[in-house]
Amino acid sequence: MEEEEEPKEIKVSGNELDSDEVVDGGVKQFIENPQIENVNAGNDIGDEQAGERVHLQGHGIDSVTTVMGEDRFEQVSLKDKEKNIEHVDSTRPSGSDKVQHPFGGNAEDFQHSSGMYSTECNSSPVAAMQHDDHLSYSPGSEGHVGNANMQSASSIGFDSPRYSPVSSPQKPKQKNAMPNMSAELLHLVDSAIMGKPEGMEKLKNIASGVEIFGNGEEMESVSFLIVDSLLATMGGVESFEEDGDNNPPSVMLNSRAAIVSGELIPWLPYVGDSDIVMSPRTRMVRGLLAILRACTRNRAMCSMAGLLGVLLRTAEKIFTVDVGLNGQIRWDGTPLCRCIQYLAGHSLTVSDLQRWFQVITGTLTTIWPSRLMLAMEKAMSEKESMGPVCTFEFDGESSGLLGPAKSGKSSAMSAAAAASALAGEGTAHMPRLFSFLSADNLGIEAYFHAQFLVVEIGIGKGKRSALHFTYAFKPQCWYFIGLEHINKIGVLGNAESEVRLYVDGSLYESRPFEFPRISKPLSFCCIGTNPPPTMAGLQRRRRQCPLFAEMGPVYIFKEPIGQERMARLAARGGDIVPSFGNAAGLPWLATNANVQSKAEESVLLDAEIGGFIHLLYHPSLLSGRFCPDASPSGAAGMLRRPAEVLGQVHVATRMRPVDALWALAYGGPLSLLPLAISNLREDTLEPQEGNFSVSVATTSLAGPIFRIISSAIQHPRNHEEFSRGRGPEVLSKILNYLLQTLSSLDVGKHDGVGDEELVVSVVSLCQSQKINHMLKVQLFTTLLLDLKIWSLCSYGIQKKLLSSLADMIFTESAVMRDANAIQMLLDGCRKCYWTVPEKDSVNTVSVTGATRLVGEVHALVDELLVVIELLVVAASPSLASNDVRCLLGFVVDCPQPGQA
């Protein structure tokens, strides 16, 4: 029997091959943006004979075609695997197996369930914390400040599972099972999970020590029992390491338990965190983080349950306690910020975004606003948010889509499929991307083997031929994947057959591959799995290999569509539901030229590929146990060919963070800018400097805010709001205010503002605009080329800015030419760098009136002249007269012989 591995989810968004027809033409499968999440590279190919195993290691593997005989397989689900693998007990001190723990059970059982232990002794976590004061904490209480400078809160977690290369994989250290706790406490936890308010309030009081539970056990002991009970209810956690991937993908059991856990966090004790011991609060948060990172289904369930709003309210309660501590903290809430980041990266509603802003403004004098803003920036650019807003969710157990079979015979197969797939969180059992098989097991399948995609064809008499592609799909990334089989006539007139792999619209690999002639009709067209062994007795000797992944729309073509259309299909993404025929029409309600252009391109693409499409399944159309066919023939009602749901296929719908930012308020991403301002004039609403602590806090948020805006305006609707709100002018005012404020905060320094992060974020913002050329010109004019704004910066910052402008000439020469860069830079030199200043010249160092060294001024002028020289050389001859006129005017007016 084939080796088994831990299940891992592979997210596939898009369209997979599902064809009834068998032709010599070609099979194309396109998967838009598959996101592979944790990929395990230790599987052997399922259908290989003994001794004929192909090992794929690294990225430099050559494509290999192998011919194999069928193995005898049985159906294996991810849950069944837990029963068949052995558990390896961790090494423990002698005699520890009989030591009873105060919680009930022995000490070792508690260590496995709580994850807290010492490397030197076998003591319980409570005993390890007895050197600290026993505190009860509830929101609003003073807590304990003595641990403000505590050690890092990372804990020693469980080891990652180790697999034998020969035998079945060993069972990893068991997840924290339900702790041995009294029936009364267990009932109380259950009542809170069921949504009873009185149960939740009593649980908070017990966790915080306000109420004494039972016979007066230690507060920390009861808190650990509550935490472990909630984690076990959610499905358990194997490792609590923040940055580790030691938790295999698994679907959580109860999202309501996550809500209770989030609400309970502020009431849990937090004293005693160290490198080897976790407090109940830290354990709870890290457990939630591990569950959220495990797979996308968990994040989807928690998002639907409203966990993000709960965690934001929890963060507000905890972080506001640190107000007034001058940068000290009572508890390290970094894992909580990461939970918020992961959930928001999956889906972010407008109400949650507004609450996020409130948490930031309410904790300005602490260290947490900058960390919350960084979490928001990462959520906006989270790779998960790159996928479609609506996806199929395959659970890796028995889920999949079963397309219609072809009743008549066909002598060949001519099919193509395009899918937007989030290549997923696991490749155990060689999960099938698609499986098109006839009744005698002939046909074609595509599956993941480790990080690589394999195309396998049944060639008769129990033999199968496999082609291994060498592209290594990364975990938790969206990809557009396309597979295409093409028959063509060679130079000598002989027929040539090849299979092509497209990744994100680009042709990655093309390999010769003989496609068999199939005389019998296709009996099974499966997406995300292969036919279950119970179906009509097919594959009685082979197990089911379901995909653990997310997948967007699935296109199945009757014949190849070519590389150019493949690239356009990938660029369009998985959100569009195609329209065909007379019902398609032409878009006319576009709000700007970019949207109009994209809509027209989409309609044109639909018109071109409509005649090639055999089947089309979109997740937004799934209803009950069937997904209707959206192909031209299916949408017109000529043929009714819905795909049937196998097992449980959920549809995940999410709201991207950039969409929430657009919907929050007029101006879209400009609504972030008030967070960078400490005070406003009441009469003019002009920004002005506030008190010192608030000004320091707000200016520290400027860098992430500018970076968020730079990524948000790539979104068409945010771009439109930014332009309508006169974004470049507003940013110019804010940037000038920020530099003035930073200069006044650094009164002791006389060399100017040295905030390099702010400069880099502004340069990135100006270069990131790809949609509107005129908007990009305005950004360069108001931000980068206006040297008066940057005159308050230090010599080093200004020199780097001018060097960056020189580098941009090779890529942004057209933008700089349209922005009249030569004249603007010469005017800036006149205002800022003349050693004999004019009346309206600006100070070149700081608001204190200090002067810059003459040598530094000359060096900056030299850098500026390099930029101007490159601009003149890069210009066309027709523009030379204007450039010379600008230079002559500067030379005539310049009072400094050295500069002239």
C-alpha cells in the first residue's frame, strides 16, 4: 500500500479539467492562482511499482515520464489516518509517569496538554510561576507592571512530526486532549460556547480570580484547564511556536469556541511568561494563532463567526491598560496582533476596519499603534487576499465535484481547463487536481506529488504513464495553473504530441507526451478528487485522493486556446463570471477609463473563448448539491450539465481588505491620513503640531500609511477615490506637516530629519501607480520633485533622494519629462541650495535656523546636476531647445560661480 503522509490543504481557486470527451487534441487545465499551503515532499508516486520510484528533490528536477502498473489501494481519509499511525512518546524524566498533577492526571499528561514545561525540571507551569505574584486581571485593573521588561514570550513547543521514509508516518505528538476537569467546569465551558451570557460571565470571573471555583484551587490552575478545554473543543494544537509550521493542516471543529476564547483573553492571567513557560493568556492566543494558520477553512469559519471583531475589542481592552506607562507593557500582545493580521488578510469588513482605527487612536501613547498599523499593512498585502473573493473549499476528506459523463463513444480527447487555484495546504496521497477516467480506467489525471504537478495517463492493460513537471509550487500561494495537451504535425509530417504547463499565464514547461486513444466513453469527470471506490465499482483497488484546497472558477475546453488567451485569462482573475452570446452585451456604466478598458477586454475574451468551452463551473453559482454549468451551451439551456457535489464542498466568500478600505469613507485610502496627524486647527482644519507624545506616535505611523496607500491605489475603485479626493495635493500637505513635525521633535539635532522609512515609502508610493499616467505625473510633481518639502531632511536623506531620482530616469523618464522635472529641480536648487540665498529661499536644515555646511550644499548640487544631465540625455532632440532654455536661465540668475 502506498505511503501515507500528514494531510495538508492545497488551495485551488479556479477551473479544473472536467471533460467528457476523449480526443487526440489536447487537454488544457488552467488553474488561476493556486495557493499551495503546506506541501509535504515525502510521498512516493501512488501508482508506481515496487522499485520504480521517482524522487523529486529541489527545483532542478528534470521532467520524467514513467510507466507504472496499478497498485492496490484502499480509500483513506485524513481522519482514518489518525487510527493507523503510531504515537511516539516524548522523552521524559525517570519516575515522571506516576507523578500526579494537581489538575488531575499525571504531570506528563499536563505537560502534553498545556505545552508548558521546563528544560531542567518536571515541574508544572503553575509551580514554575510561583516566583511571581498571583494576580487576577480584568480590563480596567492595574495588573502587574513588574513584568514590563519580561523576557520574550516564546515557548518551547512540541517538535514537528517526523516520518519514516519506509513505514507509515509516525503519529505526531498528540494534540492537547480534553483535560481532566470537573463536570461542573466542563458544563460551564459548554454553556459559554452555546452562547449563554451567564455562563460566559461566570467563566470570566473564574478565569480572573474574582470568583473561587470548586475547593479553592489555584487561579492559574483553573485558567489552564479552561484554556486547554477550549483549545481541545476547537480541535487541538500540536505546537505553540509563533513562527513554526509544525501544525499540520486540519479543519477546526467549533468556531464558536474560538469566539469564547477571544472574549476570554483579557480575563486570563498573564504573569509568568518566559522562554520556557507560557501564561494562560499567552497560551490561549498562541493556540488561536496556530489554529488560524493551519488552513484557510479555519479562517473562513472564524471570519463568518465574527472573531475579528472580538479580537479587536479584546486588543482595545488589553492595550489601553498600557496607556501612561511610557512605552512599557504589561503583556506582549504580538501574537494577538498576528491573529488579527491573519483574519483580516482573509476577509475584512468595514465595521471591523473602523474598529481597527478606533483601537489605534485609543492607544496612541503606547507601542501598539505602530504594531497594529504594521499588521494592517501586512493584511492589505497578504498573499491570501490575492485570490478570488469566492472559492470552492475542498476539505481533503471526500469532497470534490463530479461532472457529467459522456454517454457516447469518442476516439480521442480534446479538452482544456483553466482554473484559479490556491494550491493548497497539503499533498498527501497525491491529491487530484482533476480526474477524467473511462470505465476501464483509461483517461488522464493531474495530481500533486510533493511540491510538483504530475500528469498521469492510463495506457491500458493496467499500465499508466506519468509526466512530472519541475515547477515547485510554494505553500499558501495563489497560482493560475494551466495544463494543455496539443497534437501538431512535425517537420517530417509525423504527428507530435505535447503537454504544456502554464503558471500565472506564462508558459513554464512543454514536454512531449503520448496521449492514448480511448475507445470507451468517459465515466467520471472529477474535480478536486478522483472517483470514490464506491462509484459503480470503479477503482476498487485504488483509494480516493481528495484535494485539500481552495479553488476558483473551473474552465474545461474542448480544444487548446493558446498561450495568448491563457495569459489574458490569468490576468483577468477568478472573480469574473463570464457572459456569452446576446446576453453578454458591452459594458457602458464604467466609472473611469481603466474600468471601461478592463470590462471591454473581459467581454472580448469571453467572445473569443466561448466556442472552445466545454464546461465552466463558478463557485458563486453553487447551490445546494449542484453547481450549474456556465458554459455557452449550459447558460443557454441547450444542455443541462451541472456538477454534483461529492462529500462536503463549502463556498468561501470574503471581502478583501482593499475593498473594505474603499467602502469605509469618501476618499478611500485617504481616510488613513488622519491617523498621521496629531492636531488640527479648528478654523481652517489645517494640520498642526500637537503635544509631544501624540506627535511622536502619529508620525511613526506615516511610513506604513504611505505604503498601504501605495498598494491600495492599485485597486480601481480606490484609485478613483484617491484621484477624486485630490490625493497628490493632500499628500503633499501631509508630507510637509510630517517633516516639519519631525524636525521640531529633533530639536537637539542640527542635521535635519533622518527618517529614511518615510522617504522610502513616499518613493514607493510614487512609483507604484500603474493605472493612471497623469496621476503618476501629479505624484512626482507634488512629492518627489519638490525639493522645498525635503529641505528639512538631513544631508544623507536628501542625497539618497536625489540618487533615487537619478535611478528612476531609466524607468520613469516619460513621467519625469511630463512633470517638467528639469525646471522643477532647477527651481528647487535656487530655493534650497544657493549659498547666497534669495529673499524667498527656504531654510535648508531645520526649524531651529541652523545652517548647512557649504561642502554638503555643493555635494547636493552635484547630485542634482547628475539628475538633470541624465534627463537631458534621455530626451528626444525635439525637446533639446526647451532644456537649454531652462539651463541658460538658471546660469544667468545664479549668483554662485561654482554652481553656475
